[in-house]
Amino acid sequence: MSLLFLWSLSSSLTLSPSSTLATDSECVLLSGFDPGFVADGDFVIGGIFPLHYNQEMPDVNYTYQPTAVRCNGFDPRAFRWAQTMRLAVEEINQSEQLLPNHMLGYKIFDSCAYPLTGQRAALAMLNGLGQAHTHVCSGASPLLAVIGESGSAQSIVVSRILQPFKIPMISYFSSCACLGDRRKYPTFFRVIPNDDYQVKAMAQLLVRYDWRWVGVVRGDHEYGHFALQGLLRELKGTGVCVAYQEMIPLLYNQQRALEIIEVMRSSTARVVVVFSAEGEMTPFLKDYMAQNITGIQWVASEAWVTASLFTTSEYFPYLGGTIGFGIRQGQIPGLRDYLQTVNPRRYPSNPLVQQLWEALYGCSPSPSPSSTLIPPCSGQETLLEQHSAYMNTSSPRVAYNVYKAVYAIAHSLHNLLHCQAGAGPFHNRSCAHSTNVHPWQLQHYLQELAFYISGEEVNFDLKGDSIPYYDIINWQRGSGGNMEFINVGLFDGAKASGKELVIQEEKIVWAGHQSKLVVSVCSASCAPGSRKAVRRGEPLCCFDCVPCDSGKISNQTDSIDCTECPEDYWSNADGTMCIPKVVEFLSHDAMGIALTVIAVVGACLTVSILAVFLHHRTTPIVRVNNSELSFFILLSLTLCFLCALMFIGEPTSWSCMLRHTAFSITFSLCISCILSKTLVVLAAFTAARPGNNIMKWLGPKQQRVIIFSCTLVQVLICAAWLMAAPPYPSKNIQDQRSKIILECSVGSQLAFWCVLGYIGLLACLCFILAFLARKLPGNFNEAKFITFSMLIFCAVWISFIPAYVSSPGKYTVAVEIFAILASSYGLLFCLFAPKCYIILLKPEKNTKQHLMGNKK
Ligand code: TRP
């Protein structure tokens, strides 16, 4: 395999500081790149770690030779990861079981957390260390596998470079879902779960705490991009909305950061999900804290949830309470002791160890001209726990991943070397050659791998992903005022869906050092009895609450719709329950009693008038007015009053039938009596004229016949009605939707109006006749009173019609009773009041002369 694509014939080229000086004929590296740590072995694995947070942006002005890339911000944490790789390799080399008789070597490079530098590291790893390094040309490959990188953006680049050479790589921290695409990254493996699981877990967390209005801030890299896309996908249909999505620029820009901070401050979303890493978070958080914003609940992704940089107390007021997903932790037995062996005396020429000392103690182990500002070290410095970023070995997460990755390679290599001849996985059941192992052969074994490390199973699925598992981490104040990462639960992707998230709520301290949960909603939830109404042009989480229409209910908070109550049910006042509809009919309530009293009073009055008439039946006024007819009228009027009582009370089939028939028959009786009386009056005066014997035809017998026959017609109509379609009690649910009105359905509308019409006809006839007779002489002109009474009668019943049709519920019946009573009273007063007045108060006028109109 030829990997020498960066070799060039050097003539006048001046190379970057690290490259070897070349003579004219020699082949040299165009641009060299020194590894941080190297160890030779039979099989060499590469390691790429972001030993620095960032780097100065390369100069793009090509009018002079670009200077070497300068990396800034030494990261002791990543240095620890690199040391973990070395430890693992050394452990394996000493192991009797794993790869006995074989030595593993390594080349560890710094990527400066920057894809381009990661790319250079990958190329440098492939190239070997220089032309003197014969290894390049002897074995099958100078590099068997690569452990790296941290950030997904770097891993993508590195994977693309390794891909043509089929060199497998195992990443310990690149979780981007994008790397799960086997077509694009066929040789990529990782010991960290795919972010697809993390966003799923995050969505579940947001739903669980009812954080329905959240902001998302992410870095400008594949990790941030794909995590945001994944989160949006997972949030779809959960009722959680994203209030804003902001991106911290790759090249930190304070103005842009302040804009983002302003968005965070002004938004009503109190929960912010951040997909970013500590490198880019640090300047952003500095600016955030300068703005003195508090009360934000941070939800951290695995990339920064255990970032040692934020453990200092200054962050506490702003970041305390942060909750997030940390990758699995594990035990690396010898790590603590191993890390302590690293010191400048042991590695006098290693610049990284020097920088570690500078970072940890603020002193320079070997005073050099570049670091004049830093005092020299005493040489007495010892590595203690307090240097947490480096020495924090209590719960290694990423370091543990590195450890696992090295062991994964070692185990696969072990399996490869212990292949049974003739039972190998390759062509013709062959095995790999132990002196000439090709990286793609190792890839096969990696894919098939399964082993246990401190009780945990390690294997890779077809996408190269590992088993999804996260710890839920909460940032709390430690005893020294610093931040502590407390494990408060877990997410186990292997569990049944919905059961993956296990949280010990009591352990959590929320943002603002409270045990109270932060509320983050766009609109407060709608109480039962109302429903959500989406605001136009706004996300689904922002809505108004509108109370349910009457007759509809919603019994849950946040209902989207109000449900209609069943037919016989109606909503209660709050709109939360369907309750049986109120059954309404005219009963003995206030109105019922009032009407009863009026009716009874009317009946009594009529009866007393009857008594008065009976008592004074011999007086002229009674006699002249045809006493028999008067008694009839009074009797029927009493019945009229009494039949009003029948309309009060719950309608039954009997009362319904009785109501209308009794009412119509008594009224017809009454009107027919008055009619015959009118006829008599008319006849009496006409008969007074000579030659007219009409009176003969209107004797008491004939009168009775008239009354009887007129009433009979009504009786027949009623009989027909009762037989054909009698009135029946019915439930009316249409007129008033909130009530059930118990009423008497007339059965046949035709019959009902016939009955009324017949009464009307009689009344009109009576009115016309009385009207004709009104001018007839006589001091006590009966016709005038009849006209008047009929006028009232008709007026009452004509006004009854619209009132009857339009009054709701039990008032329909009340109107009917009222009409009955009013017309009865009208008749009673018009016909009998004047007579009673004379009988009782003016007995002197109760003489025949006076009545006959003798004015003398
Ligand atoms: N899981 C992250 C990733 O895949 C972790 C990470 C490491 C990271 N370094 C980073 C994220 C730098 C953003 C920037 O990328």
C-alpha cells in the first residue's frame, strides 16, 4: 500500500518548523506533524485527541509562507484521555491473556478540536514519522486502526481520509447521527451511543417535565446540526415546541453571541437545550453571565454535561440546576496511579507535559523564552485530586470510552490472530496473516466483536454504534461551593419504549437552586371546561383557551376539542361534566301557585256571584236577564277557572288528554251560553216590534237546544281528536337545549286549531250579534256588555297566539293558563260586575222600570 502522498522532492522549500531539513535529493514531508506520544510495536494504532480547545485561524494571505498552526488552550481533560489510551495499550502489552507475544504501539496526535488539524493528524499518522521510519514500507499497513476523534466534525474528516485505506476507526466521543451512515462512513465505529438516542431521551425528558416551550442553542458543526434536526423530529407530535433555534458561530463572535443572549432573555421559554461543547460554550457563557440573566433551566447534551471547565463556583448561580445526559461511566482500575506518573521530569522534552504543568500549576517546568510570563516550577508539584480536570478519575466517562475502544481493537486483533486455520472468515476459509494484517481484516473482526469489560458488554451494531445508555446528570452545589455532577437517573435504550427513562426526582435540584420545577410554556394550559384555540401563525404551543359552548364539555386539561353531551345531558356551569338535563314543566312553584290562586279565586268569585244571583233570583235584574242562562254561564265559567288547574303539574297521558278537551268543552259551553243569551237579547228587542213572534222560537227549551248543540259540536271534535290522535305527554329537547321540557304534545295540530278555531268562531258570532244589538234601547243594555266581553275575549285569544308560539318551556303552558284565566275574568267581569253592582250596592235601581229604560 502506498501512502506516501505527501512526500515531495524538496529543493528550495522551507518547511514548517517541525519538518526535517532536507538536502536537495532527499524526499521529505511537505509538511510535518509531530505526534504527542509515540510507542513502537508490532501493531500500531493511532489516537487523535483535542489536546487544545481551539487554534488560531490559519492565515489565508498566501503572499508568504503560512506559519504553522498554533493551538491554544491546553485541555487537561483530553490529555487525560490520551493518557488513558497509553495506559490501555500498556496494560494490554503486559497482559498474558490478551495478545500475548505481540506488542501494540501507538501514535497520539492533537487535533486542536479543529477538523482541518484532525485531517492533518490523520495524514501524518498514515505517513509515518519520516523516511527513516522503515515500518512504512514493510508491513501491510503502518496503521491498523485509529482511536478518534472527539468531535463529530473532526471524525467525519478523519473517517473520510481513512476510508480509502479501509482503516477502521473507533470514536470515543463522536455521537453525531450522521456518522451512522454506513455508506458514507464504512469503517467508522464508536463506543458512544448515536445521538438519535440522545434526542429521543431529551424529548422524553422535556415531555416528562412538561417543558413545552423550549429554546435550542447549538454549535456550528455537524453534531449541533444533526442533533437539532433529530430533536425537532422527536418533538413532533409531543406537544413540545421550539421557541427559537440559535447557532453559536464557529468563529466566536461576541456581537452574534449577544444577539443570541438577547433572544434567550426576551423569550418566554425558560428552558434551553444546548448542543455544544465546552470549547465554544466557554466564551458564550462568559458573555451570558456578564448579562446577569438567571432563571434559565439548561438542558445539556452529553458533550458538555460533564465538562470540568464549568465546575468552578463562578458558574454556579447561572448554571446550577442544569440537567443533561452523560455517557456511561466505568472504572479504569489503574488510571489514577498512571496519571500520576506523568510529570516533566519523566518527559522532559514533551511539550504537552509542559503545557499540562503550566495549565495545572501556572508554572513553567523548563523556562523557555516563549513563556517568560510564567514563573518556573519548583519541581515539587505533585498531582493531586484538586486538579480535577486532569486527575478527576472518580467517574471517567470519555476516558472510559477511550479505554473500551483500545480494548475493542485489542480483542479483535486477538481474535484475528487466534483464527483457526481452515475455519477463517476470509476467502476459502482462510485466516489473516499474523505478520501482514490488513486493516480491513481487522474491521471484519471489529464488526463481529463482543466482549465484556468491567461487567459491561461491548459490541457494535451494523452501523458501528454501541449500546445506548445515558446517565442523567444534575449540576448541584458541592461542599466547596463548586459544581458537582450528581447522577440522578438513567436512560437505557435497551428497555421497552416508554420505560427507558428512570429519574430519581427527589435528588434533583432545579435551576435557581430550587426544588421547584421551572415552568416553561408559551401559553398556560387550558383548564377543563375550555379548549385550545391555536393562534394564527404561531406554533401549536401558543394558544388561547376558549370556554366550551354550553352543551359541550372538556374534562381534561389542554383539550383540543369540547365533546358534545349525550342527548339527555347538558354541560354544567363549568363545562367540565355532563349532567342530566333539568326536566321542566309548570309545577307548583311560585308561578304555578300564583296561577292556581288566581284560578281558585276566580272560581270562588264565580261561585259567590252565582250565590248572589241565586239569592236575588226574584229581583228584576236577575229575572230580566234570563236567570237560567246566567246560571249556566256562571257554572261554565267556574269550570273554565277550574280547568286552568289541570294545566299545572307534570303532564301525564291522562292530564294531557283532559287538559285540552276539558278546556275546549267548558269554553264552548260558556260561549254558547253567551251566544244564546245574545240571541235572546236580539230576539227580545226585535220581538218588541209589532208582528214579530220570534220570541216563540227562542224559549228556554230552544235555548238549551242551542247551547247543547253548540257544545256538542265541540264535544264531537274533541272525541274525534281523542280517538284519532290524542294529545300525549312528550319531552321537548329542541326548543331549549339545556332543558328537557315536559309538555303535552297536541297530537294533531289540526284538531288543536280546530278546537280553538271553533271557540273563536262561536266568539266571533257572538260578538257580531251582540254588536248588532248594542244600539238597541234599554237602560241596562245587555248587548253592550256582551260586545264588550267578546271584545276582551277575542283580544285575549288573539294576543295569545303569538305569545303561545314564542314563549319557551313551561311558559307556553303558563301563557295558555293566563289566556284562560284572563278571558274567564273578562267574561265574568263584563257580564256580571254591572249586575252585581246594582244588586248589591244600588238595590234601588233594581226595578223593572229602571231596567227597561224608563228614564222618568
Ligand atoms: N458528541 C459530541 C460530538 O459528537 C462531542 C464533542 C466533542 C463536540 N468535541 C466537540 C461537540 C466539539 C461539539 C464541538 O461532536
